[in-house]
Amino acid sequence: MSHHQRDQYAKNDDLSGTKDHALIYIEDLLCGVPPTPPKRSIFRVRHLMRKANEKAYEPEILVVGPYHYGSDKFKYMEEQKMRYVQRLLKRRNEGSVDRYMPILREMEQRARDCYAETIDLSHEKFLAMMLIDGCFLVELFRKFRMEELRDEDDPLMEADWIRCCLQRDLLLLENQIPFFVLNELYDLTKGPKEPSELINVATWYFDFRPRDLSQNATLRRTLRESKHLLHLMHACWTSGLPSRPSRTQMTEENFAFVSSITELRESGVRLKAVQGQGRHEMDIKFNNGILEIPVFTVQDHTESRLRNLIAYEQHRQGGDVNYFTDYVTFMDCLINSSKDVERLCRKGITKNYLGDNEVVAQMFNKMGDYITLSNFYYFDIFKNVNAHCKRKTNGWMAKLRREHLNSPWALLSISAATMLLLLTAAQTVFTIIK
């Protein structure tokens, strides 16, 4: 259609008083665009990340929040939730939840705004979800901390396998409700002898309390302002880490990955396990050819936990340090095969409760798929390790140690040969002097 025809068509359209149907459709689409949303904090995992291991992001026994709401697979735990809420009301001599509803209604829109996707739940269902899930969680945490509040034969307290599964499910990115909702419900239901803050019972449940939580006011404030439980534990597990080792801008020109453990060994890099001594498990250091790696344990739920922590870092908005993303990237570089895992185990760096070294190798190799690196936390260590490997003398010395100094007998033989050589040289000098 020519410009003249389009202009004529528009003129006829205006004269007739009718609009082009395509124009109406486009205007409706544009009118339906919502305003720029506030910062979100609870996301669905990106398709490509999920595709690498879908089970790592899916609940096993417990659903919290709207993303997996209403699934028939979790009926048993839904009954346990209702039972916990009933016990809570009974303990507080409350026959109804009417005291909580005005506060929940005030928080509803703020809570909906935390989710990256529009939540297709009615007003009533969303409020019911917040109340039941929220009260269940604060009860679960306080019962675990305070044995006197437990009921007899409570399977959530007695069965270790259930607790392990609950801990796993409560740290899934898609399985969250806003932390401010939990805080409010905890304060509303708190007894006189209970810990003053939710963070005290929540971190206790996950078997991790930062050492200086009671004295560190800044850390307590940071934890209180958590977006959800996964964010809370992310903040706990990264608290105490040294400040970023490098402020150098990472570019393609100045950044290079390190080699695997097998290759580093040939270049004279040695491994050392570090445990205790106030060292954080992600606080890796490299000094004088020795790569110090804190001990880490691999169990059944390790991959799920790491994947969800990485997913949180990859989805969140802001320029914070991606500690777990960078740590897994480091380990992915070091581990290329089961032999690399075997060396880590032999050095005491890895405790492999999965049994199969190949499974651990594949776990780390796949966790790095479809992630983005930015301002890499271990940039300086990579740079220093690579510089060490480029020095040929380090490779020669490593070869000497492997081939000639790898046993006491070899060392003794070389010492004896050296001594014999020195004695021969001394005898020759004395003969010349005479």
C-alpha cells in the first residue's frame, strides 16, 4: 500500500467515524500494559536453568506460596499445615483467625508484588494461603527450637527424613512467601518466653546461626530485612566472608579460567584442606603455590541447595556479589573428571557422602550451565594461579617431586647420591691442593 493510499484510508476512516480493527487491537494491548513493577524477589527459575535438572527446583513433600499451589501430590503436608494452625489457635485460646485477617488484608498487595509473575489466585485463596503457610512455618520453627511446645508423635519433629526434606523444600526459590509476612505472624503469635525475633528460630531450624549474630547489630538488621527464607539463609551463609578480593574490572582480555586439579598438579600447584580456624567454606586462598580450599560436604540435597542459591543470585536485581555462582564456577574449573574428585577426597577437601566420584564431577560440571558471571569473586586467585602455571620452573620442580621425591626411599637415594657427589668433589679438591 502506498503512502497516498494509507493517508486516504485514514481520512476515510476518520470521516466514517469508525476505527481500523488492527488499530483498536493494538491500542487495547498498549492500554493493558501494567506500570513498571516494583522490585521482585520471588521468581520462577529460568527455563534453561530448570532444564538442566528440573527436580532440583521442585518440592518433594511441601508446597509454600502460590507457584505450586493446589497440587494433589502434597495432600499429606497440607493436612499437617492445618493441624499446626489448629494447635496454634488452641494454645493461644483463640477460636478463630479473625484477629489476623485485617493485618493480612493490609499486606496482600505488597505480598503479591513480591512475585515476578502475576498470581492468579482469588483474594480469598491468597489470604488463606498466606495465613496457613505462614502460621505453619512459624510454628514449625518454634516447635523445633522449644521442645515443650511439641505434640506427642509429631512426625515433623520425630522423623529425620521428613525434616531433611522440609529443610530442602523450604530453600527452593519457587517455594517462598515474603519474609515480612512471616515476621508479622511470628510477632502476632509469640509467647512471653519465646525468642524475640523470627530470625532466631528460623536460623536454628536450618542448623546455622552466624557466630556473631547476637553482637552484630548490622547483621541482625540485614537478616530481619530478608526477602524470604532462601534470602535469609543466603545472607547467613555468606556473612563473615572477606570483602571482595579484587576490584579489577573483569574483561575477556584479562580473565582466564584455571585448569583442572590434574593439570594444576603438573604445574606445581598443591592442594591443602582447611577446616575450622574461623575460615568460611567459600574463602579460598592461593599462596606460594598452595591452593587452600575449605572442606565441603556433598550429600543428597547439596545440588538442590546450591542450584537454588545460584538461581536466586542470577534472578535478583542489584549488583551484589554472586558468592555461590562464583564458588561453583571455581569448583567446576577444578573438577573435570572423577579423578579430580578423587584427589579432592584424598586431600580431605571433599567429603563425598554420595559415594560415586563421577556423580560429584557431573554435578559440578552441569551446575555452571546457563549462568552469567559478573565481577568474579575469585578473579585475583585465577590470575595468580595462571601466572604460577606459566612459570616453567614450577612445572619442572613438580615433575621432580612426582618422579624422584615421591617416597622416603627415593629421597634417601637422592640424598645419598648428593652426599657421594659432594665427597667426591671434596676429595678431588684435596688431591689438587696436595
